[in-house]
Amino acid sequence: MAFLDKMFTGKKEEIDIDDFLNNMDVEDVPEDVDFYVKPISLQSNNEVEIVIKELKERNFVILDIEGISKRNPQRAKQFVGQLKMYVTDKGGDLAMISKTKLLLVPEKVKIIKKMK
């Protein structure tokens, strides 16, 4: 009932999405799916290659750029630029979903960034 109380009393509780996602139960990865949504933390050029591989396999990528943005903002900009060029050349799309997270999707998938 606490959930309903919050709805009706108008109290807004801030949700820490990282905490929520980190505490979710990890389930077995099913084999009979068409594609996956995969979280990847950008640390080096190695992860750039991993993202490209995942996009080639038609998977969606949620890219965390927080760590590298704090350590080396110029390097982060370079890596994101490489990924943006790859995605747009291949007909995919990318969008910021927070200050530190990007969504990258493979070819023939477009992200609606703003509803009219």
C-alpha cells in the first residue's frame, strides 16, 4: 500500500537508477531472442571495438561514459565521435539518455529523440 499512498499523497521519491539497475537479479541469458540490449562501460579503444561488434550483431548498446569522461574528457569525446561516425555511416542511431549514458542502435533502427 505504500506505493498507492505515495501516488495519492503526491510525495515524490527520487529513484537512484544506477542503484536500482545494479541491484537487479541477473538472470540466465536466453538463446532464442533476435537481439539483446547490452550495457557497456567505455574505458578504452577496446570497448569501442566491442560496441561496434555488438551493433554488427544487431544488438542495442547502453554505453556508460562516466568513468572516461571524468578521467580524460578529450579521449571520451574522441571515442564517442568514432562511434557516432560508425553508427551514422551504417544507418543506425545514437542518443544521450542521461549525462553519462548513450543509447546506440544498429542499422534500420531509429531513436525518436523528441515527441511533438
